Amino acid sequence: MLKNFEALKQKVLSSETQKTIALAAAEDAASLSAIALAEKQLGLKYVLVGDKDKILHITAEVGFAVDESQIIQANSHEEAAKIAVSLVREGKADILMKGKLQTGTLLKAVVDKDNGIRRGGLMSHLAVLESPNYHKLIFTTDGGMVVGPDMTQKRDILENAVDFLRQLGYEMPKVAALAAVENINEKMPETVDAGHLANLNHSGEIKNCIIEGPLSFDLAISAEPAKIKGVDSQISGETDIFLAPDIATANIMSKALIYLGGAKMAGCVLGAQAPIVLVSRGASSEEKMLSIMLTMAAC
């Protein structure tokens, strides 16, 4: 169990293996600031792909003493994406990061049949939040990739998250398949899917985790409502992964925790040969730094 981002940082620092990140379209101040901080604090190595003149100008502005030998010139965003992806595919980088380019441009290179790094399954987004009101890190999925997942996709999203947490050292992650109620209601399809996922877990088809569902958010986050409602739960108040029924739910939940609950967030995309740091264009350098740290801890 990781209590906070400081615990995650210590996990990274305890590793004897240096990690390398490939930043596509690196002419982005927040991303470069985050990489500079990760180099200083965590020993991160980097390759910066993009417009070399712009990269050097920005690094000078943000005070990043960049190693020019680690800059690869790219004349377009498409070329930058292809080069950065190839660095991961060839084992020259452990992490891929989005810089100043459109998400679609990067993902097109990632899923390219001949030169990409897609593993073959579904790719999904995982957000990690440190909240002052919860005793450990909160993992939510999927608030950034799959819009309205069907039952099969929900299973893939869940298994991506479970695999990632096991890489972080969680032996048996606790998963809440979220809904508005705890009972299966045919008029609420998310409750049917949640119940099915829980049954697959109970039967042993989904392994290496404990799944309960449908489960409302209050029961997942606190044991007290479960006692009041008479719900017998193994995970209430101890949930690790909050599996949302759709992208809107996960996205709104994460942003509510940040803007109203004082949470800090990191995030990455799973399902490729390497984790991908892919945060919103408005993300701060701190969020990007935490996201880099998250991926370093799991690869």
C-alpha cells in the first residue's frame, strides 16, 4: 500500500535501475521543467525529440541545464511522435511522454501496426490521486481514454489497472466497481456490469485482486456507510482501484477531488509496451512530474 506520493518517490529512489523517458515534441515548458526536476530528484535520464532550437530556448528560460547530445531533431509533430515511439520500441527508453502535440498524433504512432508499441489489447487511462481525506493513494480508471466501455472493455480496463498496481507492489488490489447503488438493477446497466465483474472475480476468471460491485462511492471510500446500510464488504474504506462505469464519471470524480478536495493527481496510459505520460494540456509541471514519477515506479 502506498500512502502518498512521497512513498511513491521513495519507491523510485530505492530502485537500482535508471529509467529513461522519451519526450515527443519536447518544446513544452511544463514538460521540460518536470523532466528537469525528475532528473535532479529521481535520477531520470531523458531523450528530447522535437525542434532543437525551440527546446534549447525553453530549457534556458526554465533553468534546465540540458545535455544537448540527448536532443533529437524532428521537423514535425508526426516525426517527433514516430521517433519517440521508436526509442521505446528499440529499448532505448522506458517511458513515453507527450509534449506539445495533439494526443491523437502521439497515439497514432503508438498504435502503428508496423512501428508502434501497442501490445494488442485495450489501452486505458489511470489517474492516481493523493487526497488529504483518504489514508492512501486513490487509483481511478478510466477517465481519459475509453468513452463508454462495454463489459469486455471494462474487464480490460480493470486488468490493466490491476497489473499496474501489482508492478507497484500491491499483491491483491481492492477494486470497487462503482455505481449509484449496491443492488443490481436492470434499468441501470452499470450495476449489471459491476455485478458480472465481481462474479468473474469470485469464480477465479479475474485474478490477483478483490472486486466488489456494484458499490457506491461512499461505501467504497468509507467503512462507516457500509455499517449503517448493513452491507458486508471486504473493501469498504480500503479500496485501491475505483473502476468507473464511464469516462465522464471517472473524469468528474478526479477533478472534483482535485478542485474541491485538495487532491494532487498523476496519470498515465496503460496497455502499450511502456507506460505513457499523457496528461491534459493544462496540467502543471507538478502534475507532469508526479506522472513521470508514477511511471518510473512501475517500469
